[in-house]
Amino acid sequence: MTNTDLVSVDNLSVSYDGVKVVKEVSFTLKQNEIFAIIGESGSGKSTVAKALLGLLEQADLTGAIHYGGDNLLTYGPKEWQGVRGVDIAMIYQNPGNYLNPFKRIGEQMKVILASHGKAYDEGDILNLLEAVSLPRGKALLESYPFQLSGGMQQRVAIVMSLLIHPQLLIADEPTSALDVLVQQDIVKVLEEVQQRLQNTLLFITHNIQIARRLADRVGIMHEGVLVEIGKTEEVLSNPQHEYTKLLLQSLQEVKV
């Protein structure tokens, strides 16, 4: 790791019942950058994200994930309590499954903060709501999830992931369940929040166009292997691996 690296993933492999689904993956996440992992469904990209959060208890993991001087793969449940949702947090694909339909938004935020021993600071929360372009913050905190649109629910999920001000925010296909116009809004929100809070964003996606707009660097995953990695425009304008070329070719064919 260098002084600018926040996380270093070294030769990470993930297996289920002897079958490798992630194979010797290595990359770094730098401080204050947006890094996108691009891949089709089943490529292993979401598995890598879950490994960074210690959410693969049923899997066999080898290699290392270095953060804060420690290898996170050596952590047990107690150690993860001090990292998951605190230093490293995730925005999930479907906020409708994440939000409790029977509790007001503000109450759910209080539960998250209390679980980490933090006080409820309405001023801080209103600032975060403003950062994700959610108007009428106080009224929204009194709302139930079903009273919000899909795009508003996703913005609320972003705020919930930011409550403890994590250094690393992982967004796992956060736009996949939204229509195209709302997708564009959420991508803009993520970009603005990252710039405002100066944290690191790991963006997991199958959408090359979104990654191109958002990310400083990209990695391309195929069948559990990180086949190519580099600065976004270098990789997407001059791909070296055959799979990356095929992905870009398929995108051109769709446009035609």
C-alpha cells in the first residue's frame, strides 16, 4: 500500500464448496477516488463488495484485504462491528428491501446511529439530506418509505449509509432498479456527495456508460477474474483484454 491507498485487495479468492467464484483478484482503492468494477451478472463483482464488508461467512476466503494496518480477512464478528457501517458502508441494490416499511425514516436513522453508539444529530442529517437533493428534510424524516418514490428511497438509502461518515462507501448496482432518468439523477447525487464528503466510492455496475461518467478508474471482471484495470478513459478507449473489447463492441451494437 502507498500513502494514498485506503484499501488494498491482494490475491483475493472466494470459494463455495470448493468452487472458486472470485479468483486471485488484486486492486487498490485510493483516498478520495471513485473506482468502478464493471461486469456482467455472475462475474463476481458483488461478491468482492461483500468481502470488503465481511458478509461472506459461508464462503472460504484466501488472500488479504488490507485496511488501517489490518487484514480484514482475519476479523471476527466483534472486530467487524467497529468497521462495517462505520468505516466501510454499503448502498444496496433495492432500497425497498432495506427500508423498514413500518417505521418512519427518522426513526430508522435513530436505530442505525444507536447501534453504533452515536447520538441523533438532526442538523447533520438535514445536511446529508440536502447533499442528496432531498427537499423538505424535516417532513421527510416523518415519512414512511411507501410515501416516497423509488428515486427518493434510493437517496434516503444513500443518507443512511453516510450517517457515520464512512471512509469507504460501496454502491452495489444502486441504479439497476430505477428508470433511466432517475438513474442519471442518482449518479449525479453520488458524484456530488463523494466530492462534498471527500471519501472513497466503490461503484459496482454492469453499466459501462455510467461507469465512464462517474469513475476515476475502472476494473473489468469476467468469470471471477479482474481482467483489466486502469484509468477509466484509458481502459474504455483503448482496451487491452479481449473481454473488455467484446463488452464495448456489444455497447456499440446496442447503440446502432
